[in-house]
Amino acid sequence: MTSNPNLPETELVFTRRFSMGHRLISGSSERCAMVHGHNEYVTIRLKAMQPARLDGQQNVIVPFAEAKTRWHNFIDNIVDHALQLSEQDPLLNWFQTNEPERAKRIIVTPGDPTTELMAALLLAKLNAFLAADGGKLCALGIELQETPTNTVRLDGSPDAFLPTSGRPAAQCWWHRADLTISDL
Ligand SMILES: Nc1nc2c(c(=O)[nH]1)N=C([C@H](O)[C@H](O)COP(=O)(O)OP(=O)(O)OP(=O)(O)O)CN2
């Protein structure tokens, strides 16, 4: 189907709030090397892969529930109240030794879990979910508000922005359409 060039740019925009803890150990901010937390907002922007005129009956791009349920399940049940730690953080070892069940709730990141990195990882995960759902929708971008005064906005593909992990995509949790948050 050729898409109509007169169609307006139309986006579905969904926002979710979650709490998190993290620390940055690689020197970007000594203040942030102590474990601390934020209440964050993540906003995603989706569009139809094949934009079309509303059909005069249902008049939806796709139902909101179909577009957001899988994503919100991931944010609400996995990301919310998770601790985010770099794969180099010695606290990981502490949790695995002393609290192995809680260690499963740690989002393990390639380097420090900054807002820039988490925006890119979350967008990659969203792209994996959308592809697994049949590819009717694609992500235009993501906005991650760490605090009311600090936000990272990422438009387009996160691939060239993500640090190289040296592992194939299937061994990177952010490229898998599942609920995993670690590759340890
Ligand atoms: N480029 C980045 N720099 C920093 C990040 C980050 O994710 N990306 N994160 C932090 C810390 O997590 C810190 O908690 C937040 O930064 P900070 O600006 O110090 O936060 P405040 O809420 O105190 O900012 P105000 O300007 O006082 O509102 C540090 N740097």
C-alpha cells in the first residue's frame, strides 16, 4: 500500500511513572556514586508503520490497550522499584552472595546506569516488543525524566548510541522481547 503524502504526522504518546534506585561509579558525578533513587517518567512516541485514513468506524491507529499493555507491564512489574547497577559494580556481587532473590530485580547495565543509557536501553527493549507484536507500530522516540529538572530525549534508533557490548544481540537483554533485565 502506498501511503498518502497528505496524511498528518500522527503519534501515539504514552507516559508511565516508576521509582528506581541507582548509582554512578565511573566518575561523572561523585554525588551520584552513593546509591540513591528517583521517581521517573518515561514517555514513548509510537507511529503506524503504514499510516492510513481513519476507517469511519473504529477510528483508531490501533487500540491504546493493544499499543501499550506489553510496555506498561514491563515498566510496572519489572522496571518499577528495580535497582539499576553497572555490570562492573561490586554491589552486584554483594546481592548475588547475600540476597540472591533480590539480585534478580537488578537492572544490569553496560557501564553506569545514567539517564542517557537507560533511555537508550528502554527504547531498544520497546523496539523488540513492537517487532515481536507484528511490527504494526514503530517507536519514534523516548523521553526519560529523571528529575523535574533533568530529562533525556532520544529520537530515532538507539543502536548507534548504545555502548558496544561485544555480545551478539540475543545476549543483550535490551534486544530481547521478554522481561529480562540482566545477562548475568
Ligand atoms: N549526563 C548525566 N549526568 C548526570 C546524570 C545522568 O543521568 N546523566 N545523573 C546524575 C545523578 O543521577 C543525579 O541524581 C541527578 O543529577 P543532578 O543534576 O545532580 O540532580 P538534582 O536533582 O540535584 O539537580 P538540580 O539541578 O538541583 O535540580 C548526575 N549527573
